Amino acid sequence: MKPTKEEIKKRYQEALDRSLEAFSKLDEKEWAKKASDHWTAKEHLAYLVSGADDELLVATRQQIAGEPMRVLGFETREDALEFNKRGVAKLAGEPTADLLRRLKSAFEEHSSMIDSLSEADLDKPGMNPEWDRPGTMRDLFAAGYGFLAQQYQQIRRVAKKKVPHWVDGGPPERVHFHMNYLFHYMPLILWGKRAEDMNATYLFTMEGPGGGQWSMRIANGRADTEEAAADPHDIEIKTKPETWMDLSSGDLSAPIAIMTRKVKISGNGGLAMKLSGLFGEE
């Protein structure tokens, strides 16, 4: 089920508030620690700011105005890595407090753009430079929410005792919103050229509070998701929301998750191993 305008607005603001609260707990030593293979925690913060300023806000403004999307320096999806590196390099030297203020301002501005749109407007075509195919304007605002959640999990790695997991500490409906976002966002970031010969249906079963079932059909280089159990399906992947988010963010590797039974698979196991290559970085 697609989220309503009010639900997106609510969850977006919650995501921003949670991120700012968590980030305020980190000291400069923690900000300087490596949070991923690419960047320190502070560089991930810079990525949030530059990504919002230079990509998310630009693309959304253009499409609300009825203009074609054009993000300077991000002409094709393959430009993403270099575009993001330039954005981080531009801002990484700024004081952390200034970056946090800019983060708040940029994401509040993006979230507020939804106010001028109706539910019908949100179903109009929308595009982002990182997507493989057009989505909707609704997806553009969900992308802002998801960007915060994704980078929150990356930054959290430097202080897991201080910063709770994204799905912890909230009601089941908030967890369900995030899972629904993840599975409906995946088709937009599928590398279609890698899936041209595929014809398969995945069933994702998320167990526990906030869970549910989502089916994703991949055929002819395109993926489509619905919140329902598909029967028949070629593979079922069963886990908990927290574990699925850890897999999505790279905090947990698929082989280890399967070996330790954190993820249970029935059906064609080879399809599970294909997922990272279908949706990961180029």
C-alpha cells in the first residue's frame, strides 16, 4: 500500500528529529572515526548535506515546477560515485555544528515541499538521478526519508552504544512504514541491465512487530513490488526487520546471515545471492 501524503510527512519529520537527536550525542573523536569503507562519520554527515542540497532539492524543485530533471554533474546513474565524492570533499572541512544546522535546514525544506502537492500530484511521474527508471513524486519524498535512515545507520557504526538501531524504540507501524519503503524503493534502484534475463518472484517475509510480507517480481530488466504474499514464488526470504535493514546497509553479509540462521531461505537459494548485485553500487 502506498503511503499517504500525511504519513510521509509524519515519518519524514520523525526521521529528521531522530537523526538530529542521535547525531547530537557524538563527540568530535567519534565523528572522525571510520564509519564505512569510504568515509568517516563526519564525511557521511557531509554526504547527507551535499546530497540534499545538490541533488534531492534540485531534482524535486524542477519537477514540481514541471521542468525536466537535470542535476549538474549527475547526468547518468553511473556518475553517482564521483558526484557524491565531490559533494563530500566540498563540505567535509566545515565544522560539525554547521553541518548539523545545514542538515536540518535542507531536509526541512525538502519535507515542506510536499505541502503544496495533492495526493493526485504525488502520483505524477518523478525521477531521481540514482534511479534506473521513473517513479512518482511520492517516491521522491520517500527517498528523502530513506536517505536519512540509510546514513543514520552508517554513522551509527561509530557509536552503537549511544545510537539505537533505526528500527528500535518505536511502534510497530513505524517499523512497517520503513519496511514498506524499502521494498517499494528497490524496483527503482534495480540495475535493469543486470536483470535482463531474469524471470523470478521473490517473497520477503519480515517476522515480528512491524513486519509483513512483500512480493517482488523481476522480469525483462524490471522489478515490481506489492505488499502481499505471491503464490507461486521462486524463493522466500524470511528474517526480522532489523536484520533486513542490516543486510541492506551492509552491516551484515548475506552468507553470514544465512549461515547463522538469521535469514532463512526456502526455494531457489541462488536467487538470494543475486540480490546485492542487482541493487548494489555499480
